[in-house]
Amino acid sequence: MEYLPLFFDLKHRSVLLVGGGDVALRKARLLIRAGAQVTLVAHSVNDELARLLATHNGKVILGDYGAEQLRHKVLVLAATDDEVLNEQVYRDAVAMQIPVNVVDNPPLCTFIFPAIVDRSPIVIGISSGGQSPVLARILRSKLESQIPVSFSRLGALVGRLRDKVKDRFSSVNERRVFWEKVLQGQVAEKVFSGRDQEAETLLLQQIEAGNADNQTGEVYLVGAGPGDPDLLTFKALRLMQQADVVLYDRLVSAEVLELCRRDADMIYVGKQRNNHAVPQQDINQLLITHAQAGRRVVRLKGGDPFIFGRGGEELEQLKEAGIPFQVVPGITAASACSTYGGIPLTHRNYAQSVKFVTGQLKNRTTDLNFKEMITPNQTIVFYMGLHTLDLLVEGLLEHGKPADTLIAIVSQGTSEQQRVITGRLDNILELQQQAQLEAPAIIIVGEVVALQSQLSWFGKEVA
């Protein structure tokens, strides 16, 4: 270990910053966030830095640096491009036993700045010992994406009630076990979902009861997106990794399922046309039964659960049974597959509106309102319509859509198996007969399809 990680308490303490440019500005922001009283010395100071110091009771000395300016300072930073000056600041600070940092010059530092993940009161510092600051920043960005901002509120809640827990549990081990359960249980989840008052009430109940085991079940209705796991939201990933039970449908990709908690019970409840592995009412009951047993249940749905996903029906049953739930939106197939297929759904020159329509027609008959779909400057996206493509094309033509209207089929969008064909209403059936694209697929109708040839960037175009 080249450096010992330490955290300085700088609140209301004096720090000297030498330099008045952009680098000094970045350091001043950090110091002020930590509550320091900053004195800056430089021959010139950029406007933004001057405003920052004026706003936070900082002091600016325009002129030369002198060793006497180090008096009563607890920390000193040099952020200039003058190597001689930087070395002088370093030598003076060392002589007065004041911690010093010369920016981007590790040999002239008695401390260094880490890359910081700030979820105050939780703060994480990442350091490469000055060897590779870029690598430290890359690691910071990875942690930033995995640690919700709400960890800050969770840390504050724990801080407020820490003494109560200390009074309730006499031994360090008892307190450790209690906090481990709290911070991985429903109190934490309520904070993450913005229900801070409920979280505090529950934590107080658990403190009074002397344990954190009295968990109640909850259901998380999570949109898994179109298949590419990189398109999951951070919240979806977090809930998937803490679920006790996962109910998933046919459209959830294997790559997404791999991200679920390893020891979770995985229950397949997928549906295909004319083949429902588990009827919807049974799915509803499974959600209720597992939640009533105190388990955290993720209902994982392809795309977005509220767009042709029957998510609303499931929540109605949960509400009736008194089961708490959360909903995490997912990227719906229309948006994801059109994007990966190189087809913008709206465009100033081609389409000013978009309509999502189900192509899942009962008994191959349709009561779709085709009159609404022949409006010009509009994009129509059919979900689950590959097996009724002939009826959809026929309906559009019969109600006046021109035969040369452009149409595209995006099959298995966002996956490595993605395929796209484009054509017109009068030849798409023939093209599909030749290509034999497979479900799941979306069908896009409208002039925006004309852009596909120039905007296509992913997968393989069939025709």
C-alpha cells in the first residue's frame, strides 16, 4: 500500500489554494463541498472561481505566494503551471508539517486526491497512487452506476437512529447482525423507492421488536427491455439481484436472466400464441402466494410491463390482496427495435406522431380501427403481428393506405440475431415469405422507414 486512505474533516477549517485557473477551480469545488474555508492566492483568478469563492465566504489574495500564508492552515494545494512555485509551496508546507498536494505531481505530494463517489454520508475514494488517475476515474464511473443516489438518504436514516440501536442491543455482534439485515432488507428498499417515511417507521418497529426478521413480501414488476442486457435500468438490475423469486416470460432473454440473483427461484410463466405455459390467473396467484410468504418477488417482463404486457392486470390483483409493489419501466420493443433497426419513429420531415397497436388478433379477426391508421405523417408500430401480417396489410389497404407505403419488419431486435427487411405494403408479404423472419418481431409502417438504409447501424439487413 503506497498511500494510507484517510478522510479529512475540513468543516470550517482553513485551507490554502495556490493558483487561479481551471485546475484550481476543480479543487476548490471539492474543498468547498467538504466545508473548508478556502484562501486562494494567485496573480489572476478566472471568473467562475472568483464567484465560487465569493459565494462560499472564501478569500482571494491577488499577488505573490509567501510562506507566511501557510500560517494556521490545515491543508495546502498548489495548482499552477509554474514548477518552481509548486516546488516552493511543497517545501514550505513540509517544513511546517502541513499536508500538501501539488496537482499532477505525486513526488511533490504528502497526500493525493482519490476519485470520489459521493453518497454522503457514504463516501468512496479510489486511488491508483498517482500511477493511473484515468483508471481510477473509470472505476469510479462503474461504481457510480451501481450505487443509487438514494444511498445518501439511507446513510442519513441510519445515522439518525444509530443511538437507538445502540441502546437496544448491548453487544457489538448483535448490532452488526441487526444492521446487516436492515441494510439488505425492506427498510433499504423503501428508501431506494422514495418511501423514506415508511422506511423510518419500519426501522423503528424493528428496533422496538429487537430484530429485523419481520419482513413482509413485495412484488417488483420489472421491464426487462427487448433483450440486450445493457439496456436494463440500474433499478431493474438492483431489484433482480435481490429477489427471492423471479417469474419471467418468454420474451426475457437468457442474457438478462443471467443477471438475476444466483440463488433465486426461477419460475417460467411464458406465453406463446395458443400456448400459455401458465394461465394469467395462475400467474397472479403465484405473485400473491410468494409475497404473502414474505418473499421478494420480481415479475420480469420483456419490454415495458405497461405496454401490451398485462402489467396493469397483475397489479390490480396485488392491490386487491394488499400486496405492496413497485413498477420499473423498461425500454419497450417499439423504441428499442426501431432504434437498433435504424428507423426513427418520428422525424420532422416524415412523421409527427406514432401509434402503438397490438397485432395479436383473436381468432384471426380484427376490430382494429384502421381508419385511424391511414393518417399521413404518422408511424404505426404493430406488436406481435408477424403471424397476422396478411390481415394487417389487407386492413390498411382496404381503408385507403397507399400500396407504396413503406413498411419494415424488425425481428429479434437488439440481439445478435436481429434481422430487418423493408418493403412496401404491396410486396412485404412476398419479402417475408422469402426471408422467413421469426418472432418476436415488430412491424413499422410509415415514411420513416425510408431512413433505414442510411441510418442502419446494428445487425444484418435482409432486404
